[in-house]
Amino acid sequence: MAEETLSTRLVEVESILDRSRRRFEEGTRLVEEAHKALADIQQALIGSPGSVSAEESDQAASKLVESLRASGSEMPATMCGGRLAVDQMQRLIRIDGNPIGITEMEYRVLELLAFARNNVVTRAMLLKHLYRRSDDQPQPKIIDVFISKLRKKLRNAAGGAEFIETIPQRGWILRDVSRESGA
């Protein structure tokens, strides 16, 4: 009798797991469709292709800024001062008023650094900001990769100016760089 109960319960649990797996797959498919629809809308609005190189991303960002200015929209307030501007409303990064193309993760790293401007941001803080769920956190060294790529893009766009300073054994600081002290 106990074996029949366990067997019946096992069948029920397998059924529940199968339904959960199908719902998860359906949810994943819906998320992928939403990302594709968002990319299509972006392409329609600013004429940017679905997958873009860094140079094409710069052009797409420039087109967006031009279209906003042409429509008479006010540019929202930005975080940072000096040469670097982090626009949270449009999720744009500008150096000397010129937009630069960065990935979503690089933007989120820079967003936190800009929010804590002139204060140390630790690896743990960045991991928590980037990966909200504890079960999807990658190796902590991924932060070094994001910082390195971000530094390179900012340096290239700013003619050699360094915005992100490493504080050994602690983390990173985003410094305000003025036109006079940059480059």
C-alpha cells in the first residue's frame, strides 16, 4: 500500500515538473520574442540595425540624439560633470557631448560608478548591481573584463583621458575629468 502511494506521488511530482518545464520554456520564448520586438522597434525609430558594431552603435546613438533635438525635446539631466555625461533617462553615455556606444552591462557598470562618483565602488557592489539574483552570478573576475572594456572605450572617445581609477584591494572610482585636465 505504501509503495502504491509513493508511486502515485512520484507520478504527480513528475507531472508537476513537466508542467513547470513547459511553462519555463514558454516564458523563455516570450522573453526572446519581446527582445526581438524591442530590437525591431529600435530599428524603426532610429534606423539602427539589429546587431551593430561599436561604430554603428555610435551612429545610432547620434541619430537618436539628433531626432530628440529636432523634436524640440529637452535633454534630461545627467549624472557626472566635466567631460563625461551619463544620461539615465536615455541610457546614453556622452563624452564632450558626443554619444559613445557601449554594451548594456558596461552601461550598468558605468551607471553605478557615476552614481557613486568620487567614491570607491567594490566588486561586490558591482556584482550585486549587475546580477540581482544570487543564482545567476558569474565569476567575480567578469567585473574586471567590463571595467577594462569600458576604460578602453572611454579613453578612445576622450582622446586618452582616464575616467576610471583602480584603488588596489578595494575597487574603482569614477573621477570627473575636466576639459583642461583630460587628454
